[in-house]
Amino acid sequence: MANSKKDSAKGGKTNPDVVIGMNDSHITFTKESQRELSKISTEVNKILTQDDKGKIAIGNHLIRVKVIHGSHGKWETWVEENCELPLRTARRYMRIAEGIANMPSLAGLELTKIESLLKLASDDERKKFISKDGFDKLSSRELDKLVCEHNDALKDATSTSTTKVSLKLHGRAKRLSDSTTKIVSILAENNEANDLDDVYDVLRRICQEISGILPPLNENKGE
């Protein structure tokens, strides 16, 4: 426990579930955490073959395992050594469990449908999909296809919007360049006082393109 205090004195974050030795790779769990981890291992391996609710429970158990290990990691190694399921499957169950924790209404759906809905960007989008007529009749494959099409449409819309903005900015830059060229031409070819109004007018238009900071020319002619 003295080592744990030393870590705290250094300003590092500590996890009450573990005691860290001088070498950060050495992790000793508290007796309470050891008992909890042992119980989780037994429970996970016991319910591996159960239905979707059991798999969601596994996900929640493994999220707890990750929390116990804290910032020192090694939870994946623990899963590989103590649970009879591939690490990829463990991550899948954890992702689903986290999704349900954020949006409980997903809990009654098939795991494959939950995974498809989690591909959407927000809970609002997921709610819209679930509330659509005929949602309950969709197969997992059909739902996944609709979600992918939805995401592709959003990407296309974003790309189109970005292109329009880019073209608009390019057009403005071209107009500014042309206006600047005109100013240079006026200054080079004309020295009469009247031509200064033309210069001012071009400068005003340039400034309006940027932020509209100059007033119209006729507001200053009487000065």
C-alpha cells in the first residue's frame, strides 16, 4: 500500500482496485478485486452458451473487468487467460452492452440489429430507425443494408456540401484577384483625382467580400 501512496504523491491517477509496484508492469489486485474477477470469470464461462441476454451480461461483466484493471491495461490479457471466448467476441459483447447502457430501448432487439444500429452516428438517428413503420419486420440483413445506405447518403451529402463551399470560396478568391488587378491597373495608368473614386469603389467591394467594413461610396462623397 505504501507504493500506492508513493504513486499518488507523484500526481498519478490511482485505481483503488489495484496496488502498483515500483515496476508498472507488476499489478497486484486487492483481495476484494481478486474475488470479483474470479467470480466474473466463472460467470462469463457459465453463460457463454446462453441467449442474447446472457451475451449482453457478458459484455457488462467484461466492462467491469476493464474498469478494475484501470489505466494500467492488461484487461485483454486477463480475458484471454480467464475466459473461454475470443477477444474479438469479447469486444463485440462489450460494444453492444455499452450501446444498450446509452440507449436502453435497444435491449429487446437481436444482437445483430443492435450492432447495425450502433453504426449510426447518434441516438437520435437510431430512434428514428426504430420508430419507422415496418421496423419489426426487417431482417438483420435488411436493417444493416438500410443503415449502410443511410450512412452513405450522409457521406455523399457532406461531400457535395464541401464541394459547393469550395467552389464558392474559389469564386470569391477569383473576384478578389480580378479586383486587385483592376486597382493596380488604375493606379498605374491614371493619376487624375477622379480616378481615385474608382479605386475606392473597387476597394469597397473587396472589403465587402471579406467583412463589409467600408460604407458605400456615396456616403462619403460630401466629406
